[in-house]
Amino acid sequence: MKLKKAIRPLIFIFTICIFAFLITTLTTAENKTVTHQPVAADVKSDSVQRESLYDNMRLDSTGLSREAFENALVGYQHLQENGRIKNPDVLSIIDFSLPSTKKRLFVIDLKNKILLFNTLVSHGRNSGKDIASTFSNKMNSFKSSLGFYITGDTYSGEHGYSLRLEGEEAGINDNALSRGIVMHSADYVNENLGKMQGYIGRSLGCPAIPENVHRKVIERIRNGTCLFLYSPDKYYSAHTKILTRDSSAS
């Protein structure tokens, strides 16, 4: 009897320990499950954020296509993750799905959610007349090159105050510097000319902008911002690694 009385407390303590162990194990398993849930939520929220930003800023009313904007944000995030963007507050998009007579350069303040500039911009003379439909990374092609760029420093050259552009996509636009592809002003980029002949003047491949806004635009986007030249071009879609990288991961 004395032995049984001595064992009963030990059995009780052992039972309590087993019960506590099971509760701890189940709670830990539940916590692990919970910690994995926000990852999927974050992926979803990125897509929702892109859509809501486009809608909240009413960018559809400016003519900027949703696809151009969403692709621009995907590439912007990729370049930012890789330390390529020095100034993350500004994102610029040239939407070549629009004709040259439309204001197809969009400079967006992502921090304050403001459209800073929306103006005309030229394409290369061999890329098309009113619509830019063919693109090239080759020397002396006089065509525009699609894809993502990082803006560089400014200089005063043949076209006055100009901005260097560094192509970020191998085989697509990485010859930009050697080709002399820069952002500069041009008197042939104006609405009157577009109305008169049905298209604005074309460059040798540079994204030329109107003389009356070029200095303000260049000052705002220079030194390390992201610039994306968009077109629903099948070759670009098949060969860009910046965009396919993200889509394959999702």
C-alpha cells in the first residue's frame, strides 16, 4: 500500500509532462503553418498592389496600358533587389503601344503616387512611322531598343542637355551606351508636326522629348532611376530575362 501511494504522485507528474509535451508540439506545428501563410499573401499582395496603384492613380485615363505599367513594376522590383536602382522614388515608362502623336512618356513618383510628367517622345526612324513596331540592339540600326534601363549622368552634347541611358538587358538593349542612345530634346518632337503629317519626327534610336520640358524631365529622372521602354513585341517577350524570371518564379 505504501508503495502504491508513493507511485501515484509519480504517475500523475509523468502524465502532466506527457500532456504538456503534446500541447507544446501541436502549438509549434500550428505556428509553423501560420508563418508560411504570409509568404503566399505577400506574393498575392504584390499583384494587388500593382493593380490598385494603376487604378488609384487613374493611369488608364492617361493612355498608359495596364500591361506596360505592371511589367514596369516587375522589372523595377527586380532591379531594386539587385541593387541597380539608386533612386527608387521615380519610375519612367515609354509606352510604344501608343502612336507617336500621343503622350507616351510617363514619369511616375512612386513614393507620393503622382504622375510627374506625361509628354511626347520619339522612336527610331527605322522602328516605324507613327507606331514603333520593330526594334534593334545593333549599331547603326537607327531603331529603338525595348526593355529596362538605368539612367546615368547628364552632359551637354550635340543636342544640348542630354541624359545617358544604360541598358540592363543583354542582347536587347545593352549596346545603348556604345550606340549613343540618350534622352535629349528635339524640335521635331511637337504636337503641331504630328497634326500636320500624322506622326512626330523620329530619331536615330534615342527617346527624344520636347524642348520645353526636356530639362525638367531629365533633372527629375537622372542618376539611377528605372526607365522601361514597352511594346507588346513577341521577340522581346520571349527573350527578356527580367520579366520571365519573375513569371517563372510565380
